[in-house]
Amino acid sequence: MKTAVKTWGKDPHPLVSLEQAWEIISRAVNAHRPSVQTESVGLLDSCGRILAAPVIVQDDYPAFDKAMMDGFAVRAADCTTESATLAIIGIVPAGGMFDGTVGTGQAVRINTGAPLPSGADAVVKIEDCEIAGNVVTVRKAATAEQSVTRKGNDRKSGDIVLKPPCRIGPAQVAAVTTAGAAQLEVARTVGAAIVSTGDELVRPGEARRPGQIFDSNGPMLVALMRQFGAATMRSDVGRDTRESLTDRFTEALKQPIVLSVGGMSMGTHDLVPEVLSALGVNWQFHGVHMRPGKPVAYGIGPAGQHVFGLPGNPVSAFVCAWLFIRMVVRSLLGYPCRPPMYVSATCAVDIAAHRDARPAYIPARLWSDPQHGLMTSPCHWSGSADPFGLAEGNALIFLTNPTVPTPRAGRVQVLPVTDLDDAME
């Protein structure tokens, strides 16, 4: 994608809509998307990683005709009426085999998961049987294939059990283990560099002078990158000088994703856009018609890096990360590049109209109610500089037109920012 390199002066930046921002990022990703780099990992190290190659079933599953109940393997023709009496000729435990054949009037004691003996075509559960010595009485009539799973019923040898991309969780580990896989090909972690900017910033644990604040954005973005599937290869603080910022961004541009925090507005020390422009970043937009996060910028570096300029307020940076950065990280791991997905929920309280018409994202709590389904309510927070209200929530309510009040019991779109099962608690 070839566009003129944009530089930013003192004039206000033209804002793009959310839809335009997503479209610009998608076009840039598709134009600058490298092949997904992969590596092989063991099953116990695969959880949380993104599958990069199909997993093939090595053998039919089940690999044999299998009993699905504890009970007796029988011939259904011998049990067409209640109180059929059969001779017990053996037992087959899970993991074992019965060498003989079940003949007319015979039964074999069997455990769940054990191979069905030759000659048998049904399993009657133990609760429907009475045992007296070497004789079993089946109290209920049986039908062919009852409580039996035939060889290859679930998957055939050569079937694909998992397709990439997909995040590997406990259920996927169980499936690929059953399929016979011991190693999985997964996407290599995408590298990201984070540069928080500003003379006022102090790293957590350091002493603060009057007027200074702790850099909460750096650790928050490190955690977000980890949640999205990227790894932070570098996290720095840049001071409000061209020299400091040039040094930090020169190193940061060695990673495919660069996140700059702060210095994106119109202040006298907001040097970030022009420093990154001088290093070859081609800005695609600077400013989105939304709140919070209006000053966010996105550009392409000289080697195809995806560069984000994030506002310095923590809620703004958090929202922009979920709206824009996550889609880039996921695309570099093999997923389609697409905007975030919302769920619909019922608002538990009234949300008053706001005079600002920009589409808004509000920190919120999302939960499941037994009678009303998904419910949501805004958190108590005082604006984009307040991370405490953000920390109380697990979602963002999306209001397309905040000038219109949302009544209690009204339906709203909600962006979960944690696992949905956590949101249900």
C-alpha cells in the first residue's frame, strides 16, 4: 500500500470513523502480513498458543468396537424379551481383550471403554441385570448396537481433528492427545515493543518527585500483549526530547509491533508523531471519532512494522488496544484481520444521555442472570485517566450515539475484555 508519508503540524488532525480505522488497519495488515512463523511444542506447553498446522487423526477412533456402559456384552437376538437368561463366559476389563466369541445364550461381563467381544452386538447396563453365579438375567429387552460405539464412529484415520488458527485450550489438548499427537505446530509469539513517553513518568517502585506519576500504561500493555498472544520484547520510558525518543523508537522498530504511549495530542512536548515520521513511519490515520481514545494514531514502519500511537490516559490506551491492536496481533498469528466482536446484553441501570455524540466505550461489568440472561452495568469511574473504575469491570459498553439515553432493561452492545466464563461469575 503506497501512500504519501504524513507529518503532523499544529493544525487539528482529520478524524476517521471507527469503521474507517478498522478498514485502514485491515488493508495495511493484508498488504504487510508476513508468513506466520511456527515452532513445534509439546502438549503441556501448547495451552494458550495458536495452532498453526492441522492435527490429523492417526488411527480410527475408537480404534475398536467399544462398550459405552458397565454391564454385559450380549447378542441382541438373545434379549428380545424381558428376563432373558444367559451364561456368563468371561469378563473383559477396560484395556483388556476377550479372546473367545459370544455365542447363542451367552454373555461377557464388560467395563465401560472395553473392546466389544466378537459375536456380541449390544451391551446391557449392569443396573438391568441380575447375577446368580455364572448366570445373568437381563430384565429389559436389548436392541442391536445398544450402548456400543463402532470403530471409527467419531473420527476416521486421516480426518482433521483441529484446523488452524485456533487457540489451544484444555478441550483441544484432550482432542489432539486422543488423536495421537505428541507435538503441535503453533504460531511463534509475535514480538512487540512498548515505549511510554513523558518526563512525568516514573517506573513502578521508583521514588516520585512532585508532579510525577507512575507509568501504569507500560505494565498494562505488557499484560494486554500477553493476553492477545504477543510477547513484549522491549518496554522503555522515553523522555520529552527528540534525542531520547529517537533512541527508544530506533530500538523499538526492530519489532513487528510498536506501541508508543502518550505524546500524541497537541501539547508543546508532543513530539512522538514527528519523531516516528522521521524514522520512516507512514501514518495512515491520526485521530478516531470516538471516546475515549480520540488521539490514537496508526502507521506502517519502514520494514512493514505496525506502529500505534496511543493516548496517555490509561483507559484510552486500554480501549484502543482492544479495538485496534488486538486485531493486528491476532492477524499476525494467523487469524483473519477483523474488528472486535460484541455480545448483546440487557442494561441493569439507566445510562443518562451525554452531550458528546462520539461513539463511546464505557467500562462496565458483565454477568449472567438466571432469568434475564446477559446483564451489564457501567462501572463507577471518573474518566479516561481513572484506571480504578476500569479495574472493577470485565467489559466495555459500546454506545453508538451517547446523546440518546439508554433506559434500564434496554439492550446494548458489550465488548468482553476477559474470558466469557470469568464474565459470568
